Amino acid sequence: MQIRFADQRPSGSFALALPAGSSDRANLSSLGDERAAVEAAARAQRFEGDAGAVAEAWIGGSTAQVRRLLLIGTGTASDGAMAEKLGGAATARLLTSGERSLVIDLGGTRFDADSAARLALGAAARAWRHDRYRTRLKDKQKPTLEEITIVGAPEGSEERWTSRYQPLLAGLSLTRELVAEPANIIYAESFVERVRKAAEGTGLVVEALGQAEMEKLGMGALLGVNQGSEREPRLLVMRWNGGTEGEAPLALIGKGVTFDTGGISIKPAAGMESMKWDMGGAGAVAGAMLAIARRKAKANVVGLCGLVENMPDGRAQRPGDVVTSMNGQTIEVINTDAEGRLVLADVMTYAQQTFRPRRMVDLATLTGAMLIALGHEHGGLFSNDDALAGELTAAGLETGDKLWRMPLGEAYDRLIDSPIADIKNVGPREAGSITAAQFLARFVEEGVEWAHLDIAGMVWSDKPGTTFDKGATGYGVRLLDRWVEQVAG
């Protein structure tokens, strides 16, 4: 999708979109004599200007140039979230409509430069599709919209788009691509190569540890998850050094189970194909690191992803096995389908021992219990630090990647004591998301501010959203990028 900014509407053929509030529609004066007919058509479609609502009409019938006109509701707000909803609604309406060019005219509206740039983000993000394997699309199903021109935006809008939100779009697109790809295409090695290719020319340093290196480090928890797979695991490390030299970095950590059968504790067959996105946390970290690098953030950030495949075969770990983590804790594996926390445990230890981060945030599609608690509306937030939890919650509200804080406590922690090892990887059926977070908390070193985000219900959607179609949402990229901006630059 090509995004342009211009002072005036171009010549030639294009569809036209005009923002229209619940009450303030002064900008429709540009329609001249056709305004009354357009507003009548909007009333006939029960259009009241609600945010993201769309009414359609045709104008220019008395001339040689007939145009499709969209009125897109702005509601009563004038913030960036509304602007994104407007851009997303325009793209969703016209993406496969046959129109190739759209002009969104902001003349006479109250958009500031940041909101105009976020309109562009919403429009471009909503255009993302994963059609790589669809070879029999009918013409009416194929995208036609190629460019959007935003007219009448305030001074600075285009610079804000190119410097702040276009890099973010690149990160979102990478995450969606990684999450949407099937597990025979994206596995540990190919995940690393996709990220390496996307990072070319950005200054983002991309490295990876292989099986032998992780064995030397004693990563028995992570390696135990992968031992039933034919494919080797990887520990992906991405470093961005944009802050003060020598300053401790922020650490972003992602669970990257590229396919999760459940292992010996195998999942039901129905719906197992969706487990290709069990690497959604790693996908979000990779996309966020790309966005951070492309916008040249003034921060030191390290992103780490534990990339494995959880498969059942004669070598797979069994329920009841005991493994030793990198930091020396022994873990009784009660359920091999509680594998993500085993991966994260070793990656968190590696991050802390290697990079000494001042703050650490992990993201994982960790528990089905999180879906039961929060559905698809919020990711779960667990933290040992109130300030960090508040920052992440605020970043989520600003970006739309919403979070809801959940409790931690000693009573929950006792539920994962093992009778034969230091810890067991699952507790009772109750409070499953909390005991999973308590497991991870045992691998946080003293003095490290830490947050765990359980995003099981957020990385994939069975229905379209404001800035995404059905499928991979890109959840977590904007949240992490905004949090880094808030706290470090």
C-alpha cells in the first residue's frame, strides 16, 4: 500500500473519503450543490457519524467524472485511536472494491499531525493480507486498492508518518507474516532467517545460538521441549544499541514454539492447526525490535526468542521427567503441554546473566486459562513492580494492545512446589494462568523489574478488527514499541 500526503486533491480517477462527525460536518461544504443529496443518502443508510461507520454515495453525476464517495464516522473524539479507526474503515471498505486510488480529504477537520499520521497507519495496516498460498482467488476477491493520498493534513504529518509510524508498520507486518506462516515454513531456523533478512540495513544486530551452544550453557528446560522434534532449536538474540553506551538494556523476551502438539500430553486433534501461532510472543518481540531499530530509538534494547517445536516421538520428554534449567533449578515436568514456561525460564536466565537488563518483559501465548479469564479483549499482565505494570497498562491503552493486571502471591506460588524437584511445571486446574506466571517468577533474579504478558487470546483473530483482517493481529508490537518510547526514547 502506497501512502502519500498532498496539499490538494490529485486529478484523475479516485474514490473520495471525507470524515464526518456525529454533529460537526462543516467539512462537507466542499461537496457544494451535491451535499444535500449525499447527506440524504447517508440518512437512508442510517449513518449517524459513529466512529468507523461508513456511508457510501456517488458524486459528479452531472460531469464526466463520477466518483465513489465515502463518509466515514469520527464520532465525538478527535484522537489518534479515532484516526486509525477511520483509516482502517476506509481500507476495509475499498480494498477489494475495484478502486485503485483513494483520497482522504482532511480539510476543515481538527486532525493534528500525529492523528493524521496514525490515520495513515490504520489504513496501511488494515491492507495487510496473507495471500501467498491462495492460487485460485477470483478477481472480486483480489485486492485492488494500491494507493491512498491524504489531503489537507497539518504540517508535519508526513514526517511523523515516515519517522514514527512507517517503521512501526514494518514491525507489524513482520510479526503478522511470522505468525501467519504454517509450521512447515516457519520453524526455528527459518524464523531466524526471516528476521535476519528483515533487519538488513537497519543496524539491528541479529545473532542465534544453536543446539550445541545451548547444551553447553545447560539449557535443559528449553532443550527438553524440543527433543521430540526433527528440527534443531534456536535462541534468537536481537540487539539495538541506540541509548547511552554501557547503560543496561531493556530486555524483551518471546516464547517461540513454532508448533505445539502438546508433546506426549498431546492436544485434541480439533483445532490443533492453530498451534502454528504458538510463537506469537516471539513474533511480537521480533516485530517490535524491527520497529525500534527502524525508527532509531534512543534506547538500548535486547530482544530474545526461544524457538522450539513441541513434538511427540520416541525421544520426546515424558510426563514425570525431571530437567535442570540453566540457572540450576530442577523441574518436574508434569504436563508436556505446559512447555512455553520451560522455554522462557532458560531464555530469561540467559538474558539476565548475559545482558544484565534493568527491566525485563516477556510475552507468550502461554495458557488457555487466560482465554477463559479475559477472552480476546485483553492480554494478561503479571508483574513484580507496580510502576512497570502501570507503564505497560498505559502503553496498551494508547495503542489498543490492551492489558489487564492479574495477581501474584505466595499462596499461588506454593501450588507449584514439587515433591521430588525444586518446582513442577503445572499446578492444579484452578488459577492456571497465575501459577504459570508464578513459575516464571522463580527465574527472575533479585532486583530485576519484570512483567509477564500472557497473550494467548490476542495474537490471532477469527474476525476482522480495526486495523487487521481475520488472522494474525500483530498484537504486542505496538505495545512494546510504545513502552520503550515512553521509558527510554
